[in-house]
Amino acid sequence: MTTISAAELAPRIDLAVTAVEGVRECYSARPVVARAVEHVADVEGSLAEVEEAGGVRAITVCIGVSSDDDAALVAAAVATAARGAGDDEVPSSVRVRVARLVAPRS
């Protein structure tokens, strides 16, 4: 099976995460320097951060969850969606950073 590159995988993860019920916002998990370079170059980058080393991926996503939703359940669903975004067999660890939103869900 063909391995998916980090650059190809990150936008897939973004789409998968936004489709998860309970995710109200998605934020960039990528370093400020990378985002600044994209801003200067007028290029739109992905929100998910995907790092590959030693045949293993480390995926980080940042989400906002309403105070009315169970953050742990939403985070678990996001992690599952992020892992499933790649069609290959590369082992992946997923870190989900959760921000609580004060406004109730709409």
C-alpha cells in the first residue's frame, strides 16, 4: 500500500475532524513560524500538524467544544477520525487539544 505524505494527510485530517459531531471550532496546531511563512507567501495551510519520524506519525489537532458537550467523548471521536483519514498502515499517535467554548452549542 502506498504511504500518504504528511502534506497530503493534513488536509484530509482537517476535513475528517470538522465532520465530527461536537466539534464547534478547529484551530491550527502548527507552529507559529510555519503559519507566518504561509501568510507572507499567501498560501493556505492545514490546521492539523502531522510529523513523521521512524515510520510513525504524530498527529496533533486543536478543537473547540461547547460546554454542553462531553469533551472527552468528542476528543476520542476526533482521534479516531484523524487516524482513519490515512488509508495506509502507518502507525499514528494522535494528540487532541481541546478548548472549552463558553457559548452554548447552536
